[in-house]
Amino acid sequence: MVVLALQSPPPSGSSPFLPWGKGGPRTVNAIEFTPDGSTLLASLFVAEHAKWQGVAPRTDAPEIALYESRRDGDGWSAPRLLPFAGVHKDYEATLSPDGNTLIFNSIRGTRGTAAT
């Protein structure tokens, strides 16, 4: 199999999207915006996020989890773990066009077993 990656130079005067500033999380698995653009959902590596926040990650934390960030004036709030996230590997969130349905990948064990 041959895979080609074509990359064009960025438009003149453009800058990278850094919602949390230059010191924010650098590894983002996926970003999704709500239809009104006021909230972004991101798949972030839990240990990297904890380090950025200056805390130790939980020993039972998954490798990756879903976070939300809300538009805050001209910038974005620090990413916050979604209420249901942080137990299993949850990533690559996508919203339905109306923003009412969230679908995401997750690695979870079957009933009575642990996920690996």
C-alpha cells in the first residue's frame, strides 16, 4: 500500500490554532466544535494534561480522555474533563449537526471484565 501526504504551505500571515496558548497541551488526538462554536471537545492525553496543570495524574487514569473547553472572551478556558470521562479510554468525539448527539470511540471492558 502506498500512502501519500500532500502538504501545502500555510497561507501568508496565518498562525497555528493554539486554544490554550503556547504552553498548553501539545498532543491533541481530535477536536470537535459545537455548532455555535462556543465549545470545543478534545481528546487529550491525561498524563500530559495533568503535567500542564502542575498535578500528578491519577494512577488509575486512562491514557486518553475527552475534555471540553469553552470560549472565554478572546480565548478558550482550560480543558476540563467531561463528566462521564476519565474512567475508560475515550477519544475522537464527534457531534451530530444539531449538536444534540455525541458519538466517540471508547475502549471499555465487557460486563464484568476490565478493558485493556
